[in-house]
Amino acid sequence: MTCPFIAAEEKPEPVFDIHQHTNYHGREDAHLHAHQQAMGVTRSILLPAGTLQARASTHQGKSNGLAARCGTTETCARLARENPQAYLWGANEVTDLDEAPAQVEAWLKQGACIIGEQKFDVECDSAASQKLYELAAAYRVPILLHFQFQTYNRGYERFHRMLAKYPQTIFIGHAQTFWGNIDRNHEAKVLYPKTPVTPGGLTDRYLADYPNLYADMSAGSGLLALTRDEAHTTAFLQRHQDKILYGSDCADHLGRGPGCQGAQTLATLRRLSPSKAVERKILWDNAQRVFRLG
């Protein structure tokens, strides 16, 4: 299926969504097209799941499809090739499969622009993870990691070691543990904190201290990070304006209204950004730079 692409001149302020999925909770491609167009998104990156595996890192298959029935690299590549102006695509595989690096590399050679979403139950500094970090550096593509306490990419408190060890690798952080740790007083077991934020949490420090770490503002965890303490948010966006990327990670079909988290995140970023220039960086410029598109 080919979707009509809305010309750039019709959307004077383009939006780059770095985090979408095919077959997200069974959503059809036509509904994905409609969702992205309704949000006003110009370009999207389709992040695949790994292959179906029953092993500890996929919780014996319960977390296959990124625990959301998401499509594989094949589905993302196909849709992006059919709609090259609207979509880019990533490559992915279950982290600790012996063949994962070779499989991912094969897709990178075909044009995948990112590794991920890496959402598997491994230590973030595991030997298998590090092979993919090395691969990302070799191909000059980012790798996107879903951090979730005791569930995916464990050991976030040690992640600074990977940032230091692989300075040529561009890491993009995402999800509950990543965003909870904007708060210096974050309790690791609380996945969706709603208390006011004390600046200086791990994520705040990692973004400040490591040039190769970027932040994916997607999903409910990203939206909550924006809304839980709006005074903190504006300062945070100012402080890390060159490191934050808009993503939706939204399974909604409409692209608008109270059920669309992606549209809510867009509106909140526009409302709380400290300036128009910062907003434009987050919604377009930073992604263009990170993915070497302009």
C-alpha cells in the first residue's frame, strides 16, 4: 500500500517522529498512515521487533513483538520502501541470539537507519548488547534502548560505563526507567512517578555528561516526564535542547483527541518549550542531524 505524501510546502513546520511501529497491537498500515498524517508528522522511523523466540530474554515468548505485537524488520522495510518520503526503518533482533549481529548487519547494509527498539530482558552492559553497540558505531547508526526496571535492559545505574566505553556509538534512551530518572530522588520500582522533580537524576546527568546519549520523548513515560512538573520541564528542555528527539510510540488509530498520546506529547512540547527555536530542534532539527539527513 502506498500512502500519498503531503508536500513539505503544505506543512511549513515539519515534524519528525523517531518512534513508530508496524502492526502495533494489530493496527493496519492504513491506520498508521492516517494517524501520522493527522498528527502532522512529515517523516517517521519504523522500529521493528525481533524474530519470535521463546527464551529468557523474551520472557519465554511473552515479550515477542516488543510485548505489543509489533511487526518485524521485514514489515518495516517493506512499508518504508513503498513510502520512502514518509518513512525510514530500523533493524532489530533479540539481543542475545548468537546470530543477532549478523542479522542486524545484513539489514543495515540494505539501508536500515537505526538498531532497535532493543526491548529484551538482558543486562544493558551484557556481552551480547555490546556487540550491537559496536555494530552501531561501525555503521554510524543510533541504537535505541527501552529501559525498564527489572524487565528490559537492566542495570541503568551502570549504563554510564557503556556511554564512556563506546563514545562513537549514538545511544537513544527511552521508556519508564529512562524517564523516571530525570528525578534525583527517583525510586527504581516506580515506573510512572507523578511527584515533583528534583533535578540531577541519572538521566539528567547522563545527557549532560555524555555527548553520545539522546532522549526519545515517546510513549506514556515520555509524556508523563513532560507533565508531572511543568516548571521543571521547561528548564529541562532548555538544558538538553540539542539531545531530545520527538517520538510518538502511539498505537492510536486517529492521531488526535484524548486517546492519542502521540498528539498529546506534540502539543505539550509546543506548549512547554522555552522558545520556538527549542521546539523546532526537538520536533525536527535534532533528528535530521542524528540521522544525518540534512
